Amino acid sequence: MRVEEAVGRQVARLREARGMSLTQLGEALGRYLDRPWSRQAVHQAERGRRAFTACELTAFAFALDTSVPALFLTDAAQVELPGQTVTAEDYRAILLAAREDAPLDGVEELMAALHDIGAVLARPSLARLARIAAVAEQVARDDAG
């Protein structure tokens, strides 16, 4: 997935979660960008059909009451940049901290933890272990009774 598509999908998800229409988001962007975006312009952005300036990303973050790094979050396995495709892990790493010792703010730390929890819960092996544990508990109860 191209990085513009990842941002666009996240913008669409956040807009919908906040109950905003395309027109309402366009008007909200106008408060920060000196003129509103049309419904069509917002739609094109959400479809990943345009690049974003730093000012536009900042306006989206303000209009959607989020952070700029949160706009870049994606579940894609790989993210395409013009010169190279990067793994999801490398992509997430640059969103959270540039250095290993750099402090995370609470939102970034929570986003990283939620992603990690989701990845663990989605593993088929975890579901198998849960079934095995349930069977083991049943056998133990049967043996005790």
C-alpha cells in the first residue's frame, strides 16, 4: 500500500468515527488552511489519490482531534515509498520513536501496545492454546470429581 493510501484510509476511518461528513471535514480543514476543501477533495484524499503537505497533515490532525503520527497508522503488511517498500514493522518503528531511548508520549505508547496486543490475539497458535487449556481444565475437573 502506498503511504498516501495509508494516510487516506486513516483519515476516512477517523472522520467516520467522529461522525463527520466529507463536507464537514472539508470545512474544518478550512479553519486551518485558510480555505475549505471541497467534498470531492476530501474524498480524493481519503482514497490516497494525492500527496499531503506538512500543513495539510497538521490541519487533518487538528480537524480530526488526533496526532500527526496517528494519521500514518496502517495495518498494511508493507508500505510503498517512491524509492523502496518497507515492512510494517519498520514503518511502525519510525512512527513511534526515532531513537531507542526516546520517550513515547502516552498516546504513542498506547497505540504501540494496542497494535502488539492485536497481533498476539490474532495468532492462530493462541486460539489453539486456549482450546488446549480449556480441555486441560475440563480433564482436571473430571479427575477431581
